[in-house]
Amino acid sequence: MKLHEYQAKQLFASAAIPVPRGRVARLSEDVTAAYSALKQACGNPEPFRCNVKAQLHAGGRGKADGILVAQSAQEATAHARQLFSRPLVTAQTGPQGLPVSAVLLEERLALARELYLALTLDRFAASPVVLASHVGGMDIEAVAASQPQALIRARVAIDEGPTPPLAARLATALGCSEEQRETLTRVLAGLWQLFLGCDASLIEINPLVITDDKRLVALDAKMTLDDNALFRRPELAALRDERQEHPLELEAARIGISYVGLSGTIGCLVNGAGLAMATNDIITLCGG
């Protein structure tokens, strides 16, 4: 189960991971109040500019006009109406796009550098793994393909979590100052707390930024939770946004079937992931 950015950032804040100040609006009518509350929280600067970020379960929003800048409540409301008015199509949604469930109004930060940090599962090694890179703000798959030396992979012992030596190694590789090293250690501890406490399979910060005033801040947040563990996390299961899910996959989940929607004209009914992949391979090999 995926979480929206604002939901993940609320969890980040509970784990002492620094995030920008922000306010959420689920209707365009709520944007004026959200803008005013955010402006006040930021010290009422004049003019006050904020990001208006579409909330949907897909990346690539920035390139699809899903992140807009507003410098008044009226402009923020107009941006929200625009985002709510139609599905947003990004490189990750497919041509049909996804509905915008909410907008996150967030303070704008002056950035010096963009980094990447994630905690996920290495299924081949049967171990949690930290991924980090000094190249942030772009798809990590592209970094791994074009600059494999820029991607750090470090396994994490399940009974230890991220250790101080690991934090020191990552801080050196990312070029962090002494103060930023301390923050990075806290961020890693917070990620581990959420990884275990939420039964997550992925927590990603892309980008993790160093601001002009030398702070380390999670500018974006992505979390994916293990569906098989939601029965013991009802407070997290309640965060599910069914509007973001494929109707057939949602219906299948309700009756206990794992359904994966793909293109094509052949359907496979199988009882095992390995058999499913082998069947798909055979179909592809035969031209299907």
C-alpha cells in the first residue's frame, strides 16, 4: 500500500526526520485557510511564496505541471482548482493519469544540493538495505544505469539497524558537514523506526536536500507498506486511498486475490509468483 507524500511526511515528523513546513487541502475551498496557516507558521513573510504539490501515487509530478508555485492565497486556490479538475498524467501513471486526491502547500526552500536516501528490502539477500547517492532529484534507476559508482548499497542487520559506522560512511560519501552528519544519523534512526514500526517495504527520500543555510531536510517522501501486515496496523490501513488504485486490483484485493493489471489480450490464472513469471515468459517467447 502506498502513502501520499503528506501522509509520509507526517510520519517522518513523528520520527524526528526534518521536513518542510506544510499544510494539506483536500478541496479547493480549503486552500485559502491552508495558505494563511502556512504563511503564519513561516513568520508571515511578504511576499510569501509556496509550492502547491499534487498528491497522487505516482512520481514525475514536476515534469507534468503537478508542482506549481503560488505567492498569494488566490493564486494557490487557482492552482489547486487546476490540479483537482482533471487526472494528472505523468511518466509513471500511464496515459489515463490519476486523480489528484489533495494538494500539499509547502514552504519553498533555497537549495544548495540534492541527495538521495532510501531504506528498502534486498529480496535476494533477504536483508534490509540502505541506498544513498550524492545525485538526488532524479530516478534512482537512471542513476544506477548511468552512474553506478554514485549509488551506495549497504545492508542493514535486522537486529542492529543502521549503525554509527554506517552513518559515518554515508555522511562521508554524501559530503556532509559535521552538523549534517548528526542530522543524517537521526534521519537514519527515524527511517529505521518507521521501517519496523510501519512494516514498510520502501521508504524513499528523493531528494534529501542540503539547504542554503546548511540544513538537511527531506524535501520529498515516499512510503510503501506491506499489505500482508496491514491487519496489525489498522491506523495505517485507514490511510489507504482507494481512488489511486486500479478498480480491478482493488476488487481483487477485497476477495483475497492478487491481481496485476497488464496490457495485452491473454490473462493468466496461476498459484505462485514463480509460475506466474515463467508463464508470462513463455507467452512472450511465443509472441503473445
